Amino acid sequence: MHPTSDKRVLEWTAIASLLLVLVGIPLSQAIREAASGKVPHIFLLFSTAPTKQALHAWDQESSDRLAIAMTIRSRVLEAQFDLFGDAGAKAIRGKDRWLFYRPDVEYLFEPNLDDERFYLGTFDTIVSGAPENLRDPLVAIRDVHRQLASRGIRLLVVPIPGKPSIYPEKLSGPEVSIEHNPTLLLIDSLRESGIEAVDLVHALRRSKSGPSDLYLHRDTHWSPAGVDVAAALISKRLLEFPEVLAGRNPSRYRIRDTAVDRWGDIAEMTALPDRHSIWTSERVLAHRVVDSSGSPYRDSAGAKVLWLGDSFSRIYQTDAPGSAGIIAQIADRIGQPLASVVNDGGASTVVRLKLSRKPEVLAHAKVVVWTFVERDIRSGEMGWKLVPLP
């Protein structure tokens, strides 16, 4: 064949291949969606506002819905797991079939609060006439402490350790030293600032030798046994406050043990097609808190103790089995209900924004317990903004 003809064939082959990708894949996706009774996603482009945020959201949803991409992605994930034990972008495969949330592990190895690298890419803001960096959680926590103190309300800060802080030996890589845990640095800094803080890191580490593991094996959260350790320590401190002790009714609640199966959120994050055959649900014994009539524990807007938290406060509390999370466990131990504001992943700032719209829950509070998972010290949703209390 003449060289010019060969070149022309290659050119048309390249053009046809490009058209197949640019037209064939979207067309086949549109036909697939129309056949299933859905409006083809490509049509939604013409009704989408031409803003950067809207177009980015449309593009992201296109990627998520693309059938061919989903098929290829699932096969790649399977191969990575089978060949290298890679559990995906968010999960780390540990020993004894444990899984760890990657941000929890990265938190322990990245620069601490006292390292200038922690503040790279950020700028100081003038707060009360002085330069402050709002990436530093101490700035926001001190501001909340000041606002509460002006109303005669105590603040008790409780950073919640992630699973690798308590079970570093279950990681496949190097073990993490507890003495260099960034959370301990924050706790020390809070106490030096006159702000009360509870150290759950050492308490949970000391309790690891018990009959039950303190964290779920394939989930980011603690087990009921871990909840018990934390609730006991926090309640002990709360009962040292006269205003809390005065409202205690030791016989107000009772406990009903309830078995519950938990499918791990980290296992779900792997997105492996056969993840439910690789891992199983984990059965744990939760402790439901009920009142004298047998009704499940309920918060009270007029409570003396206001609880701020994230998914560590939600687990077992508002999901299965219900009324068995740390809020209910605290209520049982201090003999009185709490008020609470909880937001998954948002205990650094989002819960305070929610609180600003609920002045009634702060009106009767004498103590505010502010809990957040330790990784939020570095990467909390919306960071550590200054939020006026209602």
C-alpha cells in the first residue's frame, strides 16, 4: 500500500476512535438511562446553571453514573486488593482482618500543631486586635471557652482518639508511639490555657486488655466497650461539678443489654464489588438506656449538660440499637438527661453553627461537653471558624 494511503488510514482510524469515545460512550450511557426510565444525565446539562460549582457537580455525577467507568473501576479495585492488599483510597488493610480509615492514620504522621508546616498555605487573621491562625483549633476553643465563661457555663473538651491511636499494633506498617500523639499536645495546650480537657488516649490504651476490643474491626468508630470506658471517665469528671451532682438521680435509668450487628463503614468505603463476601458484620453487645417505664432514653432541652459531638456520639445512639451511645451512657451514670447537638463529621465547626440556631438548648446549660474525633484537629469539616454562641 502507498505510504500516503497508510497515513490516511491511520488518520481516519484515530478520528473514528476519538468519535467513539466522545460520542459513543455518552450516547450508550444516555440510551441505558432512558431504557431504565431515567432522564439521561446529558440532558440535565442544558438545565444546569452555568456556574463553576454547578458544572463541577454535574461533571462529578456524570463520572459516578457512567456505566463503563463503574465496571472498569470495580475490576481495578478487585485486582489491587487481590495483588497488593490495597483497600482503596480511604481504607488501609491492617492485621487480623482489621481495616483503618486512612485519614486517621495520616493524622498521626503529619506535622503537629507546634510545627510550622501545620500552617502551610494558611494566613493569620486579626482576632481581638491580635494575629491568629484559625487553622489552630486552640483559637476557636479559647473563643468558645471565653463566651461560655461570660455566662457562667463550664467547658469540658474531649478529643476522641481514632482507632490507630489505640491499636497501632494492628497496623501493617510501623507502630505509632502514643507519646507523640498530636492529640496529647492539644490536651496539654488546653490545660495550660485553663480549659478543662479529658484524656481518652491513655484511658483507652490502659483498657485494651479487657475481654472486648474497644473499636470495631472494620469501622472508624468505637465498640460499646470503648463507649463504656469513655463514658465512665467523662461522667466521673462531670459528677465533680456541684451543679451536675445536685441533679443526680441514681435510679432514673436502667440498662438493657442488646446484641447488634455492625457492618463496618471502612469496609463500605473500599467499594470492592465483593466486599460483603470478604468481610462480615461484627456482632457487639450494646447497652440500651431506658427509664423506669421502659421507654428509651431521650434528651431534654432543659438539661444542665449540653453535649456537642459527631458520629462517635451518634453511633448506637440514634442508629441501631438506639439509646445506647455515649450520650445515653453518660446520662445513666450522672442520673439525668442531657441536651445534645450532633453532626457527623462536623464537630469542629458545624455543630456550633447548628447550636447558634438552637438557643433553647444552651439556655439552661451549666456545662458544655465538646467532643470531636482527633483527626478533626487537622481536617475538620469547615475547619475551626469563630462562631458566636446564641
